[in-house]
Amino acid sequence: MTAPLLALSDVVKHFPAGRAGWFARPGTVHAVNGVTLEVGRGETVAVVGESGCGKTTLARLAVGLYPPTAGAIAIGGTDIGGLSPKALKPYRRRVQMIFQDPFGSLNPRLPVSAILGEPLVIHGLGGRAERRRRIEEAAQAVALQTGQLDRYPHEFSGGQRQRIAIARALILRPDLLVADEPLSALDVSIQIAILDLFRALKRDFGIALLFISHDLAVVDLIADRIAVMYLGHIVEVAPRSDLFRAPAHPYTRALIAAVPVMGRGKRGPGAAAKAALKGDVPDPLDPPVGCPFHPRCPRAEDLCRRVAPKLEPVALSGAGHRAACHFRDAVAALGAP
Amino acid sequence: MSDGTEPLVAVRDLLVEFPVEGGVVRAVDVVSYDIAARRTLGVVGESGSGKSVAALALLRLIAPPGRIASGSIRLGDLDLLTLDEEDMRRVRGQRIAMIFQEPMTALNPVFTVGAQIAEVFRLHRGLAPRAAFDEAVAMLDRVGIPAPASRAHDYPHELSGGMRQRAMIAMALAARPDLLVADEPTTALDVTIQAQILDLMLELQAEFGMAVLFISHNLAVVSEVADDIMVMYAGRIVERAPADALIARPLHPYTQGLIAAVPRLAARDGGAGELHAIPGNVPNPLALPPGCRFSDRCPLADDGCRAAEPALIDVGGGRQVACFKARP
């Protein structure tokens, strides 16, 4: 069996605590707390969760922007943790990142051709003619006109800028794109065009995708597998259809139920009862004991307040569906929310 | 509106202009609409559609050099555009209140939330400081803030995003306004918190009886709270209809495009699987296409659409649409 393209094993990332100065409160933010996740060749894995769940930190760990506090990150079977910056370079080429804000992630002083060519320069790839050819090829893959290559980022709309950012990521011909909320800054009518672009990259080039999003409705359109994060943990992971058909973690159920529905009419009192998630995400400086979700969980029992559940198989589903809930089988049996 | 009663707010031929380099942008370009008492009017549009400017104009909060160039806004007997600044200040807060996407734009960071809400009770209801603070605590309790008596002494930055949104709603509703203008009130929130805030707004509306102008780019969210929905595009209203009718049978090609572009959960809501992007981009406000402003992106556009701009006309059933091709 060949090694997966990307393998995170028990990855932990802690940051030194938030408050400094007069109101200092020492502590550690447990941003990612023991995550194991693989992305296969050509596979699209989505990571969903709310703000503060650790999904962006996970994305940055996957591309090597942060070193993990503990655990291993392997690309094509090679643990990149111990590598020198120089030895790391060829692996960085295989994994490229796309950020949420296409206004902040493009250098305003460079024309598009130079933005796209910069990774080639950094990695010392190709001569002048070869670089030009690859720039045009990447531009074509994202449907940018060759005539637009001499323009500057401010001359483009948000959707076009996101295309430029994607072209820049593609130019190194990576095996994996890590996209952190790539649609969130775009207008509704533009989002779908960018989503279609990701699907085309997957179909035409076999590129794998680690797609970070807060929006389950978007994820439903693109993911092969979905991992749900809460307070630094993966609480459920499943093939897309299993996750929506038989969510086995109460948090996943609540997330699905909270996605607004078009055409159901005005929310009635029933909607409130259905959403039924009380309270806020706990402070990551002071995570709860036991299951991280128990303070908000409608099913929490004494066991949940004492023992943190592990990510384990869901009996009702096929292989690959796992949830970190003591009552995962009973929850999955409830069916779609 | 259609039941023959007087609207709470009547906006007529409103024009809001912003001078920019190279011309004047008509952010809201001669629009007329009514807001009925006790009802929720949703306003949907993309960036640059004019939806937020139309809302700020109701409170006369257009930042210079932008200005309301012409038109009228009536609130009951008051003609808001002719009031002096002091009378207008009384209208803000007392008759019309506003909440925003980012609560920190409305909450003062150097005062406790209790003190800020108490100030509304002192200014608009003339309560003594002690009584005003007690009312503020009661209001925090009403919007679902746990331990309100101690939370009232917190500064805004000490509250979570969802709690801040609740505190802002408490402040907005403290003077029992007739109209609450909510500009993307849940956009910055996580979905589970968004659901809580939407439920809270509906509950408070039922209890206090105010009208709500709910502005969002998210048609699905709007459809969950609104009685009527108004769709804006490039400074104009292109369609208005009862919410259910608009979603079930959109008449304007832009509304149809927006609905087709909203991702749905296939397993739960049935649905699409396939989504359709609207081709092209929102037009540059200084270089609008001739005729209908949507004509350069519209699948149905013909020479007639590029020659003249369709007016917003009544098509029955409480619906209005601005399209030559729309057939009710």
C-alpha cells in the first residue's frame, strides 16, 4: 500500500496564551489537540467547524507554516517534521495554500504575471521561456485571459483575485491544495464559479484538496470526506453521504440543523427547538474536562463530564465513519436531522 | 402594504449619491418602498447593490461627502428628511434603532454594557440612574445573557461574539423602537450562534411588536426571518414579493440566478447538487450597462433590455418586478 499524500498523526499545536501586559493571564491555547487525518491522492477532504475550532491552524500545519507542538506530519510517507528548511523545499512544492482574503494575499505592487511567476523563481524552476509558458498554462487553468497578465491586483474583482491566487498555487503543479475558506470573502453569485473551478481542478488534474470551511452547504458540494472539528479535536469524520445521512456526533447534528433552509418559510418556534444548541464555544484557554462538547450537548451524561470519548467507528455505517461520542451509535440511529 | 393600512415607513424616490474620483456614484438610485408596522422586510443584494446605504439613509447616517440628494422618507407623520438634527437624534434610538454586523461598531469600548444600555433608558425614557441600570440588567436578561447582573459590569471586549450581539440588540430595543434596522446582524457569527440570534430576534419582535428591516447577502437567512423580501441590484430594487412567493417563484432573472446559486444541503433539503453561477460581475457603478442594469449578465436580455430600463411595476399578489421579460 502506498503512503497517503498527506498524513497527520496525533498532531498537537499549542500557542502561548493570549493576554499579555497589565491584564496578563498565563496559559496555553490548545488550538489543535491530537488530530489524526489523512488525505489520499486526488481526494477532497473538507474540515468544517466554527471559529476557534482549530481548522485554520490545522491548514497551516498541513502546509508547514507552523511546526507542530507534537505529533507527525508526513507528505508521501516522509515525516517533514525533522527536515531542514532546505530539505523541506521539495515537499513545500507539493502542497500549496490558498487563503480566504484575495485582497490581502496578493502583492499589490506586482503585475499578475510576476505574482504567478514568483513561486517558480523561489524554487528556481525553468528558464525565461519555460516560466512564461507555465504562467500562461496556470492562467488558462483558472480561466484568466493572457491579456490580463500585465495588470495589477487592484484592477480585478474579488472573484478574479481568488482565481489569481489559485493560479499561483497551481503553478508549482502541486499534488495537494490547502484552501482556507476560499469562498467566504466572495459574493454569492461568484462563489459558485470558484467552487466549480475547484471541482474542475480535481477532475482534470487529479489534484487533492484539503478544504477548510465553516459552511456545510458548500462542503456538501465538493467533499469526498468530511471531518468536523470542535475545540481542537476532530469529533467526527465520515464519507460525505454518511455524515449527512447518519451524523453520529450531537455537534454534527446541531451544525447540520443550524444551516438555514431556503423555502421552508419563516422560522417558527419549532426551529428554535431544533437548533437547540445552547451557549457558546468554551474558552480554548480553559477547555472542559471530559468530552469537549459536553457543556453544550443536549445528551450529556455524567460519563461525558468525566471521560473524553475517542474517535471510534460508527457501527451503523461502513468503514471510515468514526465519531468521538460515547453515544455515537444511538445518535447515528436518529438519522438525518 | 397590500392590506390597505398605512405603512410605518414610506420611502419615495430616494437618491443617495457619493462623489468619487471620476464621477458620482448613485448608490441608491431613486427607489421607493414601504415598511409595514410589525412586519419584517428582508433586503437582499450583493456588495455594491445599495442595500446598506438604503438602510443608513433611513437614519440619515450617510457619511459625508455622501448625501441624500433627493426623495422623501416618511415615518408616520414625520418627514425625516426635513427634521432638524436634534429631532432626528430623538428619532434615532427612540423610533428607529439599528444593529450591525460588528457589534463593536455600536458598543463603546470604554463603558460597561450595563452603563451603555442604562444611558438609553435615561435619555429616551427619562429614568433615574439607578432605575435605568436595573432596567438595563432586565433587558440583558431578556436577550438571554446569563448572569445579567454581573455581566452588566463587563466591558464589550469581555463578551463573546454572540453575547456582544445580544448586548447590542438589548441596547437597540431598550427604547422600544417602532423599527429595528438590522444590517447583516448574523454574518460574522457561527451557524449555531446565528440560529440562536435569529430565534431571539423573532421572539423579541413578537413580544415588542417592532417592524424589522433585515439586510443580508444571504438569501437563505433572509427567507427564515422575513415576511417580504426586496432584492436590490446596482442601486435599484429589481423585485419585491412575499418571502415564500419570492423563493418559490422568483420573477426577475437576477433573483432566479441568486436562488440557483445558494448551496443547499442535498441530503436534507433535496436540492440541486448542481448550482449555477451568474456569469460576469456586478457592474462598475460609474459605468453601468445601458438599459437594464442586469442586461450584461442576463440570459434573457435582448435589444429592448439594452435600450431602456424597466420600471418596478406591480404584478399582483403583493409583488413588484422590474423586468421586461418577467411574466407573473
